[in-house]
Amino acid sequence: MSVNEPFTIDAASQDVPWATLAGGNRTGGLVTFGQAHLAPRSAGPPRHVHTYEDEAVFVFSGVLTVEVGDQRIEAGPHSLTWLPREVPHVFANLSDEDVWTFGVITPAGLEEMFEARDSYLADLDGAPDVDVILELNRRYGVRPVEGPPLI
């Protein structure tokens, strides 16, 4: 796939919480683009910090509840939320409607963590080993932060 080749979203990518649309292999390592879907009353990832990346989340539909540092944001349609590196954040869909977002992560590279995690989870017969997930996170500079979940 070339850098300038158009990208089409396939139907399967719409059924997962995060789908990478274009990663560093398409953007010269500069940025990752993706989409996320959160079903009604569902949590996103646990509270965490990115060591290397900044993240922006644009909400297309629904209301995404986001905590960035000590600020709580109810991000509705057509809003953009900035999640800077080294600032703890967590998000969830606390509403009764689906939430659809577009995400930008810079620099690129974190998509490799999502790929490794998804590959690990696809091969499981039982519950995931929390230590394996934490090691994947550590490898990519994502660390958990204490704090209450949103759900």
C-alpha cells in the first residue's frame, strides 16, 4: 500500500472499539488515524498515560465523557478533545446512544501496540492475562494510572 493510496474503511473495522485507518507506514511515522466506536454505557480503556504520543479525539455522534488530568469533559458531536502526553486520561460512553469518534495520535507507532494486543486476544480461549496486557502497554510507553473508572 503506498502512502498516497486511498483508504477505504471495511465493515469489520466498524465492529471493534478502535480501528487503525492509517498508521506510520502510510504517514512517514508522523501520525496515526483511527476510528472508535463505544456502545451505550461502555467503558474505554482504564485511566492511563501516554509517554510518547499526544492524542486528539473528534466526536462524530453521541457524547463521550473524557477526563484529562483533573478536567471532566462531556464531548458531544462536532467537538474535539486534546489528550496530551504525560497527562492521565480516561474516557467512556455514559449515555444510552452509540459514540463514534475519529482519533489522531502523533507521532505514529501506537498502532503497533493495538495490533499486538488484538493478535494476543484473538488467540485466547479464556480470559486474557493482565500481566501480558500490561507488558504490551509498557513496551509502547503506555502506563496505567490510579484513579476511578468512569463506569
